[in-house]
Amino acid sequence: MRKIIFIVVSILIVGFGIFFYWKYFYVFGEGVKSGHLNYVVLKGDVWKTYEGKLIQEGIRSRTVGSVQSYEFEFSVVNKQIAEKLMANSGKWFDLHYREFHNVIPWRGNTTYIVDSILSMKEDR
């Protein structure tokens, strides 16, 4: 009986670990976004994270009759990347990002994490 309980508990712990990894640490997707950097700020109550917004070219409508620009909201984990972005707000950037399934408070407020700057230009 002890052996069966041990096996069931072990399977549950391993299953929970796999689910937790998939939900919070598995890289769901990655890509590149280009646009004008609107802002990057350091904010948070308990965990301070770098949050930013990139304005992409073009317009789209989320609801009928409205016009809105493309906005890419992201988080930055690396302090050097965040400081470089903060010092060059308003310039054109090509940013490489990773997408996760869910947010972890100490990683940022979004599921998109910028991990590198591919290029930076004064204006496009």
C-alpha cells in the first residue's frame, strides 16, 4: 500500500512540475517586432520590472468605427537592454522577443519578454 501511495504522489508531483514549467517557463513563441519606441519605465510595488511600448506602423480597428495604431507592450528582464532602450526613446527599433503562456510577477507584467535589440535607427 505504501508503494502505491508513493508512486501516485510521485506521479502527481512530476505532473505538477511539468504543468508549472509549461505554463510559466516554456517559450511559447518568439519573433521580431519593429517600430518607434514610445517608452520604457521601471515600475512595480514588490518586484520592480521594466515595461515598455513599441508603436508599429499601420492602423487597425479593434471595434467598428474606431482607428488605432499597432501597439506592442513588452517587458524587459535585462537591465542593460532596458537602460539602452530608455536612453533612446522615440527611435526606431527592431526588438527580438520571447512569448510565454503566463506572467510571472518578477519577470514582468506582460507575456512578451524582449531579450535583445537587433537594430536601432534614428528614424525610419
